Amino acid sequence: MTYRRDSDVVVPYGRVVPVTDVPTYEPPKNYWANKTSTKFAAWMVSHCGTYSRREWFVRDLVNYMPLDVFGRCGNKKCGRNLSIRTLGTFDQDECNAVTQEYMFYFAFENSICKDYVTEKFFLALTLDVIPVVFGGGDYEAVAPPNSYINALDFKTPKDLAVFLKLVANNETVYNKYMEWKDHYKVELGHPFSPMVCDLCSKLHDPSSYMPVKVTRSPAEKAGVVTRGQGRDSSGSYPDLHSWFVVGSACRRWWKGPYDYRDIKDYHNAHLAAAHRDDVDTLNV
């Protein structure tokens, strides 16, 4: 039971589902009209040094665009730190109100790992703001179409800043990123009942021992290399470390021309080499 989409029981930090009772017609909402140039982008963060090196990316990015940083790593405050463990139990409304004033919200993950998309992204989707994501999840698979901007689709932080300014200055383009809200809704947190029911079903159904098949987008296939061995035909995981740790293909963003995509093969080759060393040690 993990957040990985190839888990036996998937436990996401949130999910997006289609709306079934869509109104026949409602005048389109102009989200752009409620924004101002003084509230460009916001980032709420409490961990200042991360494996993904998101802070390196931001350090370069702020040379080209304004960014208000809230929390321990910035000079602005709003309520308490957002966390899935305290979701709904503190003054979350204050932070939501602050976020909605901005054009963009940075949902930057502390790790760039396969399928790792946390509550910060799903929470941003519930607000009238465009999320800018930074992570290893297959966002095309878990998010509504045209609902976010992926920072790692850009070669440099400067390129991202230029694009965000173009979106912010174009009313039509900005509102296009909000059109999905008429067709989807966001559910926050771990869905406990479906999760437990899924677990019971797996335990009582021998056919569930078959390996989990996941369809991944071309964009994710280009950025993730899976080397971990998964579940075998008996329903066991011969090497759980290989499947979850090595198979998650976690990587970092690197400043300059050596960004995370350029070193992907190098990094994963070293992960695989380390894994082979572990196996050789066990076989001695």
C-alpha cells in the first residue's frame, strides 16, 4: 500500500474525478479579472534543503520573476504549515485565502520520484490559481487536462519565468487553465474506505496476484527509468527495496546545463550499480 500507481493498493494524496451533474450552461468565470500584478506567484514551504533541490531551481528563478515565499524558508507567514496529517484541523482558510490572490502557486515536491504527487498539488487544484508543479509524478495521468504548468518541461528557470509572464499577461490563455473546473472535482486526502475495500478484495482474489499494469504517458516514460523487480506470480516481492527505492528512480535538479534530465541515465546507472553490489554481497 503506497502512493505508487503500480502498488497492489494505491493510496494517493488526493484524486481528481469527473463531475457527473454538469450544468447545461453557465457563463464562463473570468479568473484572470480577479488577479493583480502585485500577487504573481506564491510558494508555501517548510523544508529548505531537499533531495530534489527545488530550492536551487527557485534560487535561480527569482532572478527573473517575483515570488512570495511563505513559511520557514521565506519571509512571509500564513497560518501553520500545510500537511496531509493536519488537513482541516487548523486555520487552513487563512492560507487558502492568501493563495487565491495569486496567479500561480508553486506545488514543488521535495523529491522527484515516480508517482510522487503530494497534497500540495491537489490542494492547489481546489483553489482559483494555476499550480506550477515540480516533481516526478505522471501529472498527465492524475490531473485534469491543461490544469497545471510543469516547471520541469522547461530547460531553465528563466524559460519558465518567461512563460509564466506570458500566461499572466493574456486573459484568454490564463482562463484556459481553469476550464477543467467545470468538468472535474478534487478529493483531498487518502480515501480510507475504498482503500480498505481494495485491500480486502486483493486478499480474497487469487487473480490479484498478477503484476499490476500501469499505463504511463510518453512524457513520464522519457523521464523515469524503472529497474526494480516487482511482485512475482506468487504475490510476493522478492526484493522490496529494489521495487520501491531503486524502482522509484528518484533524481535531482541540477543548476545549469546539467539539469536532471541530462543526468538521468548517469544517476540511474549508479543506482543500478549500487543495487548490483547489494545483490552480489547477498550472494557471497
